[in-house]
Amino acid sequence: MSKLKTYKDIEDLIIKYGYDIISSPGMQSEKKFIQHGNISCYHHSLSVAYMSVWLAYKMKINVDMKSLIRGALLHDYFLYDWHIPDKSHKLHGFHHAKTALENARRDFSINDCETNIILTHMFPLNLKLPRYKESIIVNIADKICAIFEIFRYNFVDISQVEVK
Ligand SMILES: [Fe+2]
Ligand SMILES: [Fe+2]
């Protein structure tokens, strides 16, 4: 953690711990789904992973880095475009964390910390309390990224973590 200095260091960590997730068909399909502004759910999820690692580093919090990154990458793994009107997309803000968790459990092996990160990332909109410091970090990172994205400020160049 103390050696983390540049974007490249964060990218290396994301690739190290999240490559199987990033390269999976499910995560790749997120490129089709808009999250905020003109940012895809795929881009948003990588941004949240970046921001989570950066926050942990800046606040000098000793974290389970692998769980932090994997939980951040999967926090919005609901796999649909919530802007398309559909009965199943109603109240998206309240339900998508649970859908993301179901999909993540189906496609990956996830631990308790990663489960809690996904399930509580919408707190306080969802009343499930974050139980791990990693959950709190992703919760905050998600909100910061959402604000940047709504104002179309792109702070992460995802080309480095793009998988071909
Ligand atoms: Fe979300
Ligand atoms: Fe999110």
C-alpha cells in the first residue's frame, strides 16, 4: 500500500486482482449499458475500483485489497440498462444491489466482504448497513464517481485496463 504512487500502480492492482472479472462475458456486456451521463456501467465499475483504491491509500486505511477491488468491480453487476422502461427495472435504485449480488454469486466465487460491498453500496437508500471498512470505502467511492459522471468529468482512462 505504501508503494502505491501512480494511476499505473492502481491499474496493476486492478488487473492483478480483477482480471477474471474484467474479462468475463458478464462484465464485458456492461459496456452496452449506460450508467450515468454517457458513461457505461463497465467504465463506472472500473472508475469505482480506481477511486476505492485511491481513497484507501489517501486515508491510509489498511484494507483487504483483493476484496475491495473485486467488490468494487461487481457492485453494479445487475446486467441491464436501467434507462430502458421495463417493469423489472422499476425502483432500480432500491433493487439493483440485490440483483447484482445474485448475478455475482452465479458467475464468480465471492467472499463475505465482497458480498457486503455489493449489497450495501446503495446505503442509505437501501437500509442494509456496511459491515466492513471496504464496504464503506466503495459506498463513498461510488457516490463520488456518480457525481463526476453526471457532470461528465472523466477522471479514469480505462484504456490501460481494457482487455482485448
Ligand atoms: Fe449501484
Ligand atoms: Fe455504482
